[in-house]
Amino acid sequence: MAAESKGTETATRVADVLLLFTDGPDSLGVSAIARSLGLSKTVVHRTLSSLVGRGFLVSDPRTREYVLGPSLASLGARALRESGLRSAALPAMRRLHSVTGETVTVSARVPGGRVYLDQVESTREIKMTVELGRRFPLHAGSSSTCILAFLPDAERDAYLREHPLEALTSRTITDAEALRERIASVRATGVAQSDGERQSGAGSIAAPIFALDGEVVGSLSICGPADRMHAEVRTAIIPLLRQASDDVSRALGWRGGLPGGLRQDAS
């Protein structure tokens, strides 16, 4: 049992180290990782050496920092290819892109946040693009808050209690009570809207995606420069986005509509 417990602890530590690279800077050193995870430098160095040996990380002898390696790139590419959510969302994403001309994205819920799985980029000269695979918090931006809004009450409360509401831009909501009011609005309308909350100068609107059991598993969003994705444009897009996200949810086995008997307002 002791060996099994130690193996579990080691696996958790490896996962925690790798997850740091999905949240923050592109490269991290031993000291930064040790501080973030509350581990000794010796333990961190041993873990990093193992990951480097298997190609999950690459060390830079000049900076003495580590970056993601080719083995993780291969795993990530395969995960994207085999993602049922991504496959289900692509037809709807292409339809939304053809109508709006803006960038359309699909995000997946992951522990502690969400990640962009894919995007259909705008063909306009000035456009918004997103970083695939990087984990973002659930309190900032439309793609995130529409996932947060439809989490089970206990999970949502736990997230708000355990995760600091950090400001990603000057427009990020960092007050818990104000965020709860925002969540209530998202649950009522079935969509979340953002004016530069996660990325300055961006405007976006997103709708949740549900799986067979009605659990929120991701979100579909349309984003662009704020001067194009203003409130009037977003209002016109809402019916299209609602239909598209509903189509994706049905493709995943959900019966359609919002779970729990919720009804969407017309706004």
C-alpha cells in the first residue's frame, strides 16, 4: 500500500508540474515551479529530469528554464484529433463563421478552468485569434463564464471559494457578488457576453455546450475586435449562437435546450 500511495503521489506531482505550463509563461525554472507547488527544489528537479528524459519537457541550458517538449505536442495533437467535442462542434463553427465573418471557437471544460480546443479564424485583416490548449480561469470572458454559470451549484460555489478572482484586464470582474449577479444573468439568457474581460480590445459572446447527461462540457463563442463585436452586433448574433450550441449539444447526445428546466430569455 505504501508503494501504491507513493506512486499516486508521484503521478500527481508530475501532472501538477505539467499543468503549470498550461496556465502561465512559456518557460519555467526550478525555483518558480517549487514556489508554485510548495515542493522542494530537489523534488522538482528530479521530476523535471524525468519529464525531460521522456520528451515532455525541454531544458534550455542558457536560461536554465524548461519549456514543453515534442512528446506533449504529439499527445496534444492526438487529443485534438480524437476530441468528440471538437468534432461535434466543427460543422456549427464553420456555419457561424460563414455568417458572421468573425473568429469562432470551441472550448472544453478542464479541472480548474477551460481550454480552447479549436478555432475557425476570421479572414478579415484585423481579427482575434486564441491560444489553443492553454488553461484559462472560469471567471473572466464569455467562454469561461458561460461554463461557470452552468456548473452544478456545489461545484460552482467550490470554484468561487477556492480560486482567486484575478484581474486579467481592467474589465475583469473580481468581486464575487458582482460575478454571482453575472452568473444569474447568463443562466437566464443562455449566453455570456464580454467586453475585454479576458483580452483587452476584444468583444465576444458564448453559449454553453451540454453532454448526454446535461453536464456542461464546454462552450461555443464568436469573438472579434471590440469595435466590430459591439452590443448591437452581439444581440443580432444571439439566436444564431444559441442554435449552433444547441446543435452541438444534441450531437453529443443532449436532448436540447438548457438543463434543469431553465428557460432562455429573449434578451
